Amino acid sequence: MRLARLRQCLQSPKTIRLLKRSSPAHRSKISPRSARSSGTDLRASENAWIPRTANLFSGESTRAVDEARLAFDSMYSAIAGSRVYRQITHRAFPDLPEWLIPYSVSPSLVLLERIAQSLNIGPASSFMDLACGMGGPGLWICERTGASLVGVDFSAAAISAATTLARHRGIARATFVSADATDTGLPEKSFDGLMSIDAIQFMDARSVATEIARVLRPGGIAALTTMEALVDDLPVATVAKDYRAVFKTTGFSICDYEQLADSAEKDNALFESIDLYRDALVKEIGEAASPMLEEADERLKRAKAPPRARKIFLVAQLQ
């Protein structure tokens, strides 16, 4: 990852405090209640409490980046094997298969099927899951379509969990790599499609759209969900007000665009589930639960406030 490509995205003092407190060096100070397999073979083989990609952190130093990376890895490592977190997500998203454990996103089988159909891919195709987290949604679409998958995420712990999940599912055509989402280092014109769920709002909009255009083949399709700002003073400065305009300026035509009206309800279902299981979660994973619990408390308190952002579904085709 190149420090020069880091953008000042998380400007909320609370979020930076949570990132610092999630690192191992700070864990002893936290009260629980306050609370790769790598490879490039493409054929073979405001909704998140912590966003998931490289271009997320205020600060200029290597130390700040390393601390952020530790925070992400700590969180993914904690929830990857958590029995309680599995119960939380299945209560919030009962339609998902038992093996698919989302991280701070609100997918549904309806959404995943919509993404799969929008990508228009099959066994002869390859696609990328950008900011893939622990890999579940991308692997579901990989199984559904028969296409080859490359998942990309900033967190080495997420990549490890995704690789393990692919192995347990017996999916040899899925590969996961740790990389900056706006500078993946993967070959240009390599993919027929690209998906991303609730992630690109944490990246510089033009930079990530440019990278998506670079890795897609002509005619390739990007299908994604993200947040759009409704106000000018969101704590996450990189959230665009209209991603259609961003993608149009980087060579895409817009095929589908829709505000997901039920997204707040789905997100709140996750936060309500976290709140319900808070004691069991703290008992199981300790201080690592703190960012989830604090975010759940904050989001549930402002659930009835006027919205400051909206979640959208966007499908764009590279010309």
C-alpha cells in the first residue's frame, strides 16, 4: 500500500479513538462494557462500525497506518471464529445461508441474486469482489454463477478467513489477495465483472472508480451498493453525493440505479441483534466487542433522526 494514496476519510475523533483502542497495544485499557493465501491467477484455483479498505485513515505516518491495520485484523480475527457473532448475524439476516457471515453490512439473498444477475457472468467469466471482507457474499455469487473470483481486501486477517471459507466450501476457483482497493496491483482488463458491498464510500470516489475501470475488460460490469451523502458535513468526507456522475467521468454508462429504501431497517436489525447479544459477545471476544457495541448504541439512538445519507444500488458498464 502506498502512503501517498491514503486519503483523509475518517475525520470523526470517535472513530479514530476506536481504531486506536482496537489495537493490541491499547487493549488492556479498554473496558469490555465500554465497549493470504495470495495469488493473481484469475481463472484457477455510515453503515459500518469500522470500514474495510486501505484508503480510510487520517494521518501521514507509517505508525498510523500500521495501527489501523492492526485494528482491522483484530476485529476480523475476533469475529471469524465467534459463535455469538454468528448468532447475531443469523438473527438479523435469517435468509442468508448458515455459512455466510457478513461483516458490518446488510446483504440479503435478494440483493446477492440481483448482483449476480446484473454482473451477467458464468463459468467462462472472472469477477472481483472489492473490499471482500471475510468473503461470504462473493463466494455465494461464485457458487451461484460458476465464475472465477478474486477477492481483494486491506485486512490480512479478512483474507485469511475468506481463503479458509473458500477451502471449506470446496471452491478452487476463488483467490483472495490483500491490497489497496484503489491500487490493487492486479493486471488491467482482467475481469468481466466487479462487485462491492457497502465499501467504496470509504474511499476517494474518483480513485476507486478509476481502478475499477482499469481492471475491468471493455463491456465489463460493476454492481455495487454504497452510501450517498445527503448533507455536506458527514464525518466520512469521501462519501459522494452522486456516484453516477463519478462513474460516468471514468468511462462507464449507468445501467441501473436505485435507492434501497429498506436499508436502514436492515442495518438496524443488525444493531438490535448486537445489542441483544452484547453480554455474550463481550464474554466470548472481550475488548474486541467494544467498537461494535458503541456503534450499535449510537446508531440505535439516532435511528429516528432525519437521514444524512442514503444507500444506493448501482450497476455501471465500462464502455
